[in-house]
Amino acid sequence: MQLNRAEVEQFIDRALAEDVGRGDLTSNATIPEGTKFKVAMVAREPVVVCGIGIAMMVFKRVLPDLDCQPLVKDGDKVGSKTVLARIAGDARAILVAERTALNILQHLSGIATLTRRYAELVEGTGATLIDTRKTIPTLRNLAKYASYMGGARNHRIRLDDGVLIKDNHIAACGSLTAAVQRAKRATPALTIVEVECDTLDQVREAVAAGAGMILLDNMEPAMLKEAVKIADGRAVLEASGGITLETIRDKASSGVDFVSVGRMTQSAPAVDIGLDYGV
């Protein structure tokens, strides 16, 4: 996944405006104008880096003359005490950008780090790890980028990216079969129609209705294996719902094609990264 630079710059402007307001009272009051400063961004725990380029853009957005030197790239897995970047130049400008740059880097690296843990557990099962739309509002593209850097493949970015018929769609439409058939008639031929199933009877109905992909919701491994037998290659299968680090391997090994995890983008903890002087 690639980020749109103009959108990232707009996001940075909003983030800086939120934090800076009318100006940095503390730095302006305590640091003489023109003071030079050198700092390093340092990982204080093992992390999968994501957002290092965006963090550098934050510093440059405050003052283009700042010397920003990233030493890692997004997707790199690094150990504790690794220097991620060095920044030098006007002290006031560096301190204005510090918190915004760190917040972004810590949040995105947190998503990438947790995603990598899930991705490593799926390796060798034949299934592909994918993310979901469970993200903080307005941060969707950044979160999806971070999960991609962590090793996941993106599911839908937005509602206009594909058809996923869920339980409430079925309830409002009247039946699973009717929902699938209407979706197939209303979308281009190359659009995959996916439908959520809670039971094996629904899986049978979805296959018969011609669904191209089936989301198997909150099914245990034994039930997933039965769904794989029922589908028999006639539909792509996605295991989803309540998947944790403890359960993902067994579910991914059931024969499904994809395993989706909302926790990666919805509740990944921020990692500990600091901006240190004298490192």
C-alpha cells in the first residue's frame, strides 16, 4: 500500500495545529532564539518501524532547514536502543515538532509491531493475514499502511472498495440468497461478492447463491474445517471474529484462505520511542 503525499501533508498540518496552537510557550520562553540542537529518535523496546518518513516530514513541516537523517526504513524490525533517526538544527523548531512526530511514529509502529506478531504466527499455514476497517476515524489510511508494513495484506480500505454482505444487510434484505444475487447483479463482473456466515447452513446457502468469498464469523477450528469441506474450492474463505495471538495459528491452519484480525489496527498499543539528546 502507498500513501498519498498530499493527504499525509494535510494530516500533518492538522496534527501540528492541534498540538501547537498559537506557539510553543515553553520553548520560546526558555530557549534563546537561534540555539542549535542535536537529538536522536531511539527505540526503547523491540519494534517494527512504521512512520519514520512521516515523522521526518513533521520536522521539515515546522522548519524545512532542519537536518533530518532517518537510519531505518518502514518495515524494519529493530531491537531496543536502536537509533532510528537523527535530527539537528534550530532547537525551538525541533521541540515544536517533537510530540507530534513521536505520537505518529509510536502509533504506527505499534500497529506494525503487533501485526508482525500475528503475521509470524500465520507463516506456513497457507493462509494470508488481512486487516479490517476497525480503525480510529480519520486515520484509516495510515493504520492500513502500518498493518501492511507489519506483514498483513489489506482488506477493504473503504466501503466503496468491495462488497461484504453482513448479518444486518441480510436482515434488511430478507435473505442471504437474495442479498448475494442482488449484489452480483448490481456490481461489475470482476467485483467479488463476499458474505458473512455464522453457521454451516449459511455457508451452504452462500455457496449455492454464488458468493465469491465467504467470511466465517467466530467459528472454532473444527467448524472452519467443515466449512472448507462444504465450500470445496467454490468460494474463497476468510476466518474472522475474536481471533487472538493464542488462537490464530489453529484457525489459519484449518484450510481457509484468509484470516482477518481487527485487533491489529483497533487496539494495538503504542510502542516506546523517545527523542533523546546526547545519543
